[in-house]
Amino acid sequence: MPRPSREAEIHAAALACFAEQGYDATRVRHIAQRAGVSEAALYRHHPSKEAVAEALFATHMRAFAERLTAVADDPELDAAGRVRGLVHAALAARRADPAAIAFVIGHMGRFMGALPPDFPYPIRIVERVLADGQAEGTVKPGPVRVLAALTLGCMNYPALVAEHARAGTIDLTDPATMQLIADGAWAAVAAAP
């Protein structure tokens, strides 16, 4: 009988190690120890630390994209509601799994290129929402990729500041703060009245 997969334990251990020690300082032996597996067992699942990180990145990026897609596909919301909803979904994802979202946001430059071309990239989801908004006249004209980048910046940068600033500087669970971030993201792309 084949051994049960230890993939989930390996991913959880890698995420914990990356959060505590940083990606560069983490070694395969750290991940294996934390997961309670031998290095050989870890290598049966992934050929390298980078492969573990790429799989982890893809898993959490996909989960994040699924949260955004649920909002983007809501037929009850107009563009303003969708943009604000995207922000709230991103903040909810961060509350649900802060280490995973910090890993994804902090390592986009390193691992984004390993994702397949048909991956549900968050920027494409935001672009679709904004293109719909341009069609309805509520989103300002201009390159949708630039507007999507502005929206994602408004969504992600407060989380980065909160992560690296003195504790309590930004409370991402405070409803007023969440609304301020959502309103800022919409204001960045809203068409002039």
C-alpha cells in the first residue's frame, strides 16, 4: 500500500519556516523537521526548496484569486461595489491566513513567473471588473492594466505597511479602516462625476 501524502504538512511547515526565518534563510532540513518528515520524504514530493515555495505560492495565489473571482462575478454588484468588494475580500483573506497572504504578496517577483500562462492572476480579475466599469461609464478611461495596478496597490500596500510598521499602526480588522481602504481603491479608478 502506498504511503499517504504528506504534502499538506510540508506546505504548512514551509509556510511557517518562511514566515519565521524568511525564504532565503530557510533550508530544506528546516522544512522537513517542522513537517515531521525526513529530507528524503520531502524530496519525494518536491525536488528543491524552490519547488516547495513555487507550489505553495501557486496554491495560495489560486485561493486568493478564487476569493476575488467570487466578488468579480457577483451580478448584483456594479463596478464600485465590485472594487470595494475586492478590497474586502483581500482583507478577509489576510485575516484568514496572514502568513499565506504575506508570503504571496512578498514573493510575487520571485515566483509569479513560475505560474502557467492560463493562471487566474488577480490583476486579470481586477482588469475584467474595471473594463466592465469603463463600459458602464463608471470607471475612468485609460489603460485597464494601469487602473488594475492602482486598485491592487490600494488593496495591498496598506497590508504591507501594517506588516512592517510598528504593531497597531494600521488595524486591518477595523471596519472604518477597511472601508477607508475600499473607498480609496474605488476613488483611484472612479470616473469623474
